[in-house]
Amino acid sequence: MPSLSTLIDNFNGASIGPDWGNSYGGVTQSGGVAHVPCTTGFAGLQTAYTWTFAGASLFVKVPVVPAASTATEAYCGVLVNGDPSGTRIGFTVKAVGNLLRMQSDSGYFDAAAVEITYDPVAHAFLRLREDGTNVYWDTSPDGTTWTNRRTLASPAWIAAAIDTCALDLSAHRDAGTSDEAQYDLFNTLSNGAVVTGSASLSADSSLTAAGTLIAHGSAALAADSSLTAAAKITAITSPTRPTGR
């Protein structure tokens, strides 16, 4: 029963990881982020339908969202898909209208969805969590300080859909210039997989170079030689005194 709380990815690898095995629409990974095309087709970074959202908490940074262009619908979404199709819960950033939508869909729609004006700074991180009683939609500028935006009694399907949920980080538009959504730091604030390795290698190299300077021991040897010479001179002057008598 893998919980979505245990899915962690900072997208610093060279390619999409195996946890996102149902990805579609030409998603890629580079520069430490996942790139999801926003075109008139559909694209998403998606897990298999083998996870559970019951009692789970997940968050992700969305550093880039699609532009409206000439579309009437352009969006990116962070959604947990349940069963049957169209049953899902999560966030949608709507480029047309500049809205952040918090939804609990049945048949792909939530008549009671909550929408607020989207702020790319204040809403940089999106978090969805479930505690067995309620679902909570939270936002954060930094992944540390969170503001609750919506609370809803947990839909029954969440507890029933054990090991049959999929997480989908998606994007789509119906017209306009193609661009993309970017996703980063899923369930982690650690972005150090690449940076740490680089810093470690650099430090090791400089420490080794500095260490070779310590082998400059010739000064110590010169001091020993000079002390030995002084001791011999004292031994020679001592016998000359009796000879003068």
C-alpha cells in the first residue's frame, strides 16, 4: 500500500524516474525540473495507478505555469486520480483568468470548487493532504510556511481507493502558442543531489593541494644540522686548557 507521502523526487536526474511510469505527451526532465508540454494535446507526469492518498500528504513546487496566449482554456494541474475516471482531487492553475482552482471532481467537475487569484510567488508550492476526516488544500511561497485555502470532508472514494490512485502533474491548452509547465521538489526541499557532489569534489581537490605544502620539512632538517655542529665545537675547546699548563 504505497502512500503518496512516500513518493519523493527533486527531478535532478538525467531522465524521468521509474515512479512516473504512466507519463504521457512528451514530458522530459532536465535542468533539475520536469517539463510538461502545454499544447493542444495532453501531457502529464503520471504515476501508475498503484498508490493511495488516504492519510497522505504531498506537495510540489510549480516554478513555471502556462501562458494564456489566445486560448480559452490553458492550465496545469496537480491532481490525484481515483476510480472511476473523472474522480479526482487537487489543484488547477488556470492561465485564462489567472486563477488557482481547488477541486474535488466527480465526472471531471466540482460545482463547489474554490477559486482564488493565482499568485506565482505566494502559491509557488501547492500541498494536498488527507487525515482520514478532511482534505486540505494549502499554498506556500517557500515550502515551509503554509496557508490553508480550502478544507473539505474527505470523499468516500479516497478511503476505498487503496493502491488504485495515480498522481498526475499535467498541462493542456485548446489554442495559442505552445509552452510548458514545470514541476520541481516533489515532497522534498532538498535540491542537493547535484550541488552536493560538485562542492564535495571541489573541496577534496583544494584540500589535497594544500596538504602537499606541509611536506616542506627541509627547515627542520637544517635546524638539526646546525645544533649538531655547535655541540662539536664545545668538545674541542675543552682539551686545549690542560696543554697550556
